Amino acid sequence: MIETPTESALNDRWQGEADASWGDRPGIVASLLRFRVIVVAAALLGAMAGYGLAQLLPVRYEAEASLIPADPGGPSILGGGASLSSSDRQVYLAKQVDLMTSRVVLERVLERTGSSQSLRDLREALEVQASPDMASISILATGADARSTAALANAVGTAYEQVTAERSAEQADRAIAGLEKIRKRLQAELDASPTSPNGRLTSRQQDLRGQITDLQQREQDITVQTQVFASGAENFEEAERPTSPSQPKPKLAAALGGLLGLLGAGTWAWWAAARNRRAEGRGDPGRILGAPLLGEVPRLRSPQVRAGRPVASPSVMDPALDDAYHFVVASLQHELAGVGGKSIAVTSVRPGDGKTSTALQIANAASQENRKILLIDADVRMRHLSELFGFAQVIPEPNGHGLPVPSGERVGAKEYIYRLVSTDSGMVLPVAPNRTDPWHPAGSYSAVDVRDAVRSIGEMFDLVLIDTPALLASSTALGVARQADGVVLVVSHGVSLSQLRDVRQRLAFVKTPLIGYIYVRPRRLGLRTLWGRVRRGPASGTGVQRVAVEPEEGA
């Protein structure tokens, strides 16, 4: 049973902020940048899918004709006429639209175009509607051929004019026939009426003659109106042959597909980023850890270690990058002065965050400032620091010679000095978990005891850096951190904020203060850095020297 640490056992130097996961929700731009590869791929796939689907659609052309009906409030065939209100005109235009799609008109259209389509298919190919301002009627035809599509729209307007003209002629004929019947009756009555003695027309005869003249004028007016307004249209603008199809439009479909893919991927990226928020800037870890930023350093390439061979000494970096590590050294000295000590446990959230290389560069920068540096390799599982200098396999026998230590006795300063290896970055002390069998698997589950080494030879150095296992990857990390004066966390760009919260909770079990964190930004190889590497050329030398210490007599 694991007991929760009491208030006194918690770290007294810092207290993390309250856990507010909702405050970690990222912005849209940051989410898109984080998953930019997936977002771009989704947009491209969406564009390709839209383009491909567009190619599967049949080719369609659209042609539009426009017809302005005769004003129903103007002169009519039967004379008179009154101005219509907007509602009445809307009803009038709706009737004309229905007439254009009626059977009598569409049968004329089929005769004119010579098409074998059914009336149902013909109606589906047509879209007839009144304009929003109720001034005209739009005839939109759709077809597989540009020429036939324009001919269909024009045939509808022409058939409408013919049908309207025929109906107007029928109405005019009926009106004239009725007027002619009345005129004949009045003429018969006029002929049958007696004349006056003086040969003049009586008042009755004058009235009859006037009515007959009016009827004759009405017949002439109807004939003229029939010729002028018989078609029922003031103007008919025929459709032009379309130059490009309205369907498919692959470019538009590709753009819409890409947009949908971008929206979908953006939504997913925002959700995924909110679900597992990562440190995208150097200030993000500070809000979770409640510790100061000691410095921002670049991610360096991990040296390639060959079997048992030491790597070259740290190469000279660009001055701007080198200054970043000197800034970290200054920050460390300031924080160590506050806690009182010189040993620092350099750890990280997870393996591969650049912990060992960062510790090595800090030691190199401190040695350039004439500081005496001690590096202790306490990461017994990874042993990167030992491998970098090629003495991972000779830990039990420093310099090739064993130094006997009586069983049960504490290792003295003499043996620790005997194990030291001098490098360009400082003195390196590899420490095994078990002196008798350092490579025994069970030994890796025990925390490395570095307190004796620090007490024995720590006074010889200005700064002691302990390469500690990653906090979330090794159970021995807290045991090593407990033995140092302070803890420095190496935080790599993109680390999950939830993992930082786990680190904060784990460090709460030890009293060793977290004096700060070092932010490792992504690697960027600029032109100046590349040119500097070309000018400097390959580094030479191993940078490793063995320290020979003569054993005391009787040892």
C-alpha cells in the first residue's frame, strides 16, 4: 500500500498550479500546425476525392431564356383593363409559369425539337420560375448537349407564344362573332324602323346607327389588339448556346473537397490536440511545474556510439547556441545559491528528451568558465553518459585495474578518485548499482547511491551534475533525485502536459526542490549553422583521458 505524502513531505520550494485541463485547450492555428502533415494530407485527399467524383458525374449544360409577359393591367383584347396589384400580378405570373409547363405547350416543344422524351422527363429538364421582381419569367433548360439545351429553352418560349396567340385569336373570334351578331340585330331593327316625313333619321334611328358604328369600331380594335398582343409577351430573349458545361466542374469539386477535408481534419486536430495537449512553447511547462525556466537550448543530434569506442569531445557550436548553455549555467548557480548546495540531479520526463547531451553541454559550458565539474552517470539502465566516453564496459575495473575494497566497508575517496575519467567537459564518474555485479539485471531496480561519492569528492568540484533516469520511465529516478541538492528537469518540445502533471505529482514525494527546467526546442538547421560546420570541419581527438592514481602501500 502506497501512502500519499503528507503536507510536510511535499516540496516546500514550489507548489504547482491547480490542475485546469480546460485551460490547456489549444487554439485552432496551433492545432493545425501540430498536425499539419495530417491536415495537409486530408485536404489533398479531399481534393482528389472531389475531383474524382466530379469526373463520374454526367455532362450537363444549362441554357436560360427570359420572357417578359404582356402587362395584364394594360390594354386587353376585349378592351378596358385595370392595373393589377402585386398579389394579383404574382397570381398572374404563376398561371403563366403553369401554362409554360402544361401538356399543350410541352407537346408543341416536342414537335419543334423532334425529341422523343416523355413529358415527365421534359419537365425534369426544365426549371421555369418568375423573377423576384415579378417582371419576367426565366426558362432554364438542362441537357447533355449545348445546342439541344439552348434549343429546348427557346422552344418553350416559342411554344408559349404560339399557344397564347392561338388562344387570343380564339377569344377574339368569339368576341367578334358576338359583336357581329349584335350589330346585325341592331341593323335589322334600324332597317325595319319607319323614316320621318322629311327624310331625316329619327332619334331612335340615330341611336341605333351610333351603336352599330361603335360595334364596328370595337371589332376593328379587337382585330388590332389581337395582332399586337396575341403572343402574350412583350419581349422574348432567346437563350444562347452555352460554351462550357455546368456539370461536372472538377476544379470547383476539388476545391470543395479540399475545403471539406481541411475542415474535417482541422476539427479532428483541434479535438486531438485538446485531448493530449503538448508543450508548444517554452513557457508552457512552467504553468504546470510551477518552476522557473533556466534556459532554452537547441536539440542536438545524439552522437553515434560504436562498440566500446569513445566519441569525440563536444564540438564547438555556434556562439549564439553556446551562449544558451552559459545562460543555463548562470541560472543554475543562482538557484543553487538559494537552496545551498552544488549537486544537481538532471532528469527528464521520458527517455530521448536530450537529458544526457544537455547535461554534457552544461558541463562543457561550465568548464569553459574555469569551473570544476563532476559528471556522475546514475542512469544504470541507459548508461548513455558512460557509452559516450567509451568506458561503459570497464566500470568494475577503472583504468583496467581493480581496487580491492574489503567486504562491508564504505568506499573511500581514494577509490572514487581512481574511477574518475577526465574529459574535456569535466570529470566523469560512472556508478554501478551493485559493486560486486554491476550488470546484474536485478541491480537496475535499485537506486544508485551517489551520496558517498558526493560526500567523498564533492568538495573538489564547483558543480556536480548527476545524470538521472527519466522520471516516468524508471522507478529509481526519485531515489537518485532524493540524494541531490536540487532537481533540474529537461523538457523537450512537444512533451504532453499530462506527463508534466505526472512529473509534478512524482516530485511531490521527495523534498529535493525542483529548481527549474530547461526547454529543448526543436532542431533547426539554418544556413549559418551549416556554413559554420563546413568551415570548422570534423572534430578530432577523443577528449578522454584516464587518471592514473598510485595505490597506497598496503591498500
